[in-house]
Amino acid sequence: MTTSQPTPAIESPRKSGGRARIMAIIAALFIVAAIATTSYWMLVSSYHEETEDAYVQGNVVQVTPQVQGTVSQILVQDTDTVEAGQPLLTFDNSDAELAVNQAAAQLAQTVREVRTLYSMHAQSEANVALRVAELARAQDDYTRRQQIKNSGAVSNEELRHAELAVGVAQAAVNAAKEQLASGRALIAGTNVERHPNVQKAAAHLQEAMLAQSRMTVYAPVSGQIAKRNVQIGQRMSPGTPLMAIVPLDQLWVDANFKEAQLRQVRVGQPVLLTTDLYGSKVVFHGKVLGLGAGTGSAFALLPAQNATGNWIKVVQRLPVRIALDSKELAANPLRIGLSVNASVDLHEIKTAPGTVSRTSPAATLTGPLVNPIESAAKAKVAAIVAANLR
């Protein structure tokens, strides 16, 4: 009995060729993808360092009073925009006004007292002249009596009294001269307006007026009000934080890169920035200003103690300060603390690693330095002095 063997199936050349073509296409796609990925990394990714550990930073200017006082009026609220020099709040002015009035009265009294010194000096000069004349008369009397002593017309006792009168007159002259010198020492080389006592009283008046002007607290910079923690009726001491002002036109970004990411980062390199607030549609263009002086852990409240116990290496991050374009910042305002995605373009490497920026626009912050009360105080002092010299 014979059994028939199954005939093996033979694939058709058409089907075999189609499968090979598909495999070749897939392989080609993988090769193209690998080449594209490699090319992108070599031409683009290798020249960019990115991090999401970046945040908007800025100056938070604390507003503090310079004098003690009770808050009587608050003129701004949180989120208000203020200009430099704009009044923010006022203190009760009663005590300050009383101090100014007392200082003004003291200045007037001092001017009159100094005028008295000049009058007493003139009186002392006249007294010296009087005492000198009395001395001359006593000397003449004594000389005449001395000449007629031998004739017996003058007794020895009378002659003795004349001699004593000369001594008394001489002592009076000496005392008058000393008094004149003492008075001259108080007024020599000056006049009433420039006398030290008048200058001291004028300084006290200016100080009182300055304290009165500080009863109104002004904005030191332009910006937005934040963290207002003062209420009407509170008794505030000098240096107590009242509120903060954030200049929103002077912001920057602190991007915390890992150590290995900073090998090619240099000052001046361009940076592309996107925020979660605006999304990827709004791109900010910045520049690297400099690298921080230390890592975050180095300046932490409790720095790492790497010399104790078991040591485990932890990758550190170093803050990199990035300046923002002022026009882009004005068109798309940011706020402190917002999250940022930063990508540094490493194509330009012109400086050495760790080079710092000598001019940092984000660090420049100025406020009003003019003392508005100075001219008014000088005018008031001059008026009081002139009124009491008449």
C-alpha cells in the first residue's frame, strides 16, 4: 500500500518580491529617521541647552517709613500701578506740626539771644572805655597828691587812699577787658545769620520740617503694588514694611541649569524663552547676563554637610541670569515667579566659562533722590531770621 507525500507549497515570485520590497521600505524609513535624528542632534540639539527649571524674577522694593507715626490715610491698594514720587499713604501730622512750630519758635528766640550777644559786646567796649577813663582820673589824682605831699597839704592817709583808688581802677579796667574778650570769643568771625547757635537752631527746624514731610510716604520707584500689609490706625515704626513695589519693566529670568549643561554656556548667548502663561505662541528673546556665584544648595538656609556621614553625589544646579527684551516685555507683561522654558543657543562661544557681565540692565534700579523739603526749609529759616533781626 503506497501513501502519497504532500507537495510543499511554492510561493509565487510576485508575492515574495512584494514582501521584500516592504521590508526594504521599512528599513529605508528607519535609516532615514536615524540619519534625520542624528543630523538634527548634530546641527541643532547639540547647540542648545534647555531647562524647564526657570522662573521670572525681579526687584521687590520694600516701602518702609522713615519716621514713627499712626496711619491716617492709605491711597493705594494691591495691583495698583504707581509712578515714582506718587503718595502712597499718610501719617497723622499733628505731632510733626507741633514739632515744627516749636523749632521755629526756638530759632526766633536764638536769633534774639545772639543779637543780645552783639549788643553786650558793644556794651563791653563802652565799659572798657569808661574804666580806662576812671583809671586815668585816679592816676591824675594820685599824681597831684604825690606832688604836694611835701607841702603838708595832703595827709598820708589821703595819699594812701588815692593810691588804692588807682589799684581799684586798674583792676576794673582788667575785668572789663576780660569781659570784652569773653564776649568777642562768642561772636568773632561771624554774624547773626552765620552764628553757630543760629545754625544749630536752623538745623533743628529743618529736621522737624523733614520729619513732617516724611509723614507722607512716597513711591521710591515706578511699578505695581504688592503685599500691602498696613491698615488705617496702625502705629508704625521706622523700617517696618508697609508694602512692596515691583517694577514690572525690569524683570529677568533665572534659569537653573545642571552642571553638565553649562560647559558651553557663555555670557551674551541668545536665549529663546516661552512661558506657561502665554504658551508656545509667544516667544521671548533674551541674552545670558551671567552665571550665579554659587549653586542653590550653597546658599541654602541649611547648606549640605558633605564631610559628614555617607556621601551621595547629587547633581547641582547653577542659576543663569537671562535678560529680557524690554519691547517684548512691554507687549507681553510678565509677573514674578512665572514658570519659563529656556533654551540657550550655544553657537556663539566668545568668552571664557563663567565670565560675568559688567553691565547688567536688569540690576539697575534708581529712585527719586531729590529732597523736596530742602528749599522750603531754607526759605522758612531765612524768613524767621530776617523777621527777628529788625
